[in-house]
Amino acid sequence: MIVIYKSGEFIYYHYNNERQLGRLRAILKNANNEYRLRIQEVVSYDNLPEIFKGRVRQERSIAGEVWLKDEAYQTIAISQVLEKANVMIVYQHQYVPETALRITEIIYRYQSRWHIRNVIFSYQHPSDYITLRLPPSSLPVYKLFIDLYYDDFGTYRNVYHSLGGIYLQFGNMPSHERKLLKN
């Protein structure tokens, strides 16, 4: 049976000899033509930083809540993927089935300290929530996203400043063409 995985879906995978839960953020192809998957870690109550552990979060964990960790992504081989996971982010879904794991908060580090925020403040790629009408098939289409960040999510803020300006992301432009773009 062929299983198709898409960016944004949740999966179970092997990492450091353990079964992990994560969100598939990107599908990459390296110089050897091998596919790699970039994974955003999802943690259970047991793996939360101690400062966030308490009775209320423990009860929510028992009811099926997990936490999205907004840190550097892990890169894995396709062979490490075990199966799809049924996880829903609350801002995306009105109805969350009882059998699904749910995410309502994200954890992240800023200035060497752990922080926790409502998941509605996590990064959402514009292609996740913008719908477009299909253009005539004779016209090429290039999606242009300008991501501007005004918050304390260090990763995105640091990338923006290191580029020295606006980060332009072309959604469906082939990678060999993207490399030709200059600031």
C-alpha cells in the first residue's frame, strides 16, 4: 500500500532509537538525490520543560493534548517514518474527534528561557490558509509570500535580520530557479 505524506501532516518516526511524534514541515532532496524530511518535534507532558508541568496540563495530557516545540527542526530519512499520526491543531479545526491528539500550545526558547504560548501565535505558512482561483492553464503562476515577523520567536527574527531585509519565498518556483534570485 502506498502512503502519501504532505507537508504539514503529523507522523510517528524513529529518532535516537525512540518512537517520536512530529510535524512534517518540508520534504527535501540532498546532493545525492536522496529525500530527507524536516520534522518539527511534538512533545508529550513527560517531555515538557519542568516549569510548565502542573496539574492542569497533566490532566489535559491525559485527555490527549500534546505540545508543538518551536525549535530547530530535525532532519530524518524516509526510512525512519513509521506511520501517519492523528493530531489536530486547535486553530485549524472546529471539531476535534476524541480519538485525535490535539495541540493548543507551543513551547519555544527565547534568550535561553522557555516560553509557552497559545498555538494561534505559531507560524502559519500563507499557503495553509490562502485559497486562490485557478488561472488559465496557459499562464505560469508564481506564488509570492512575504513573511514579516513582529514577535519574540527568535528563529524567524534572527533569519530575517541575517538576510538584511525582507525574506521572499516563492511557493512553487523550482529550487534551481530560486537559487538564481539575489537580494
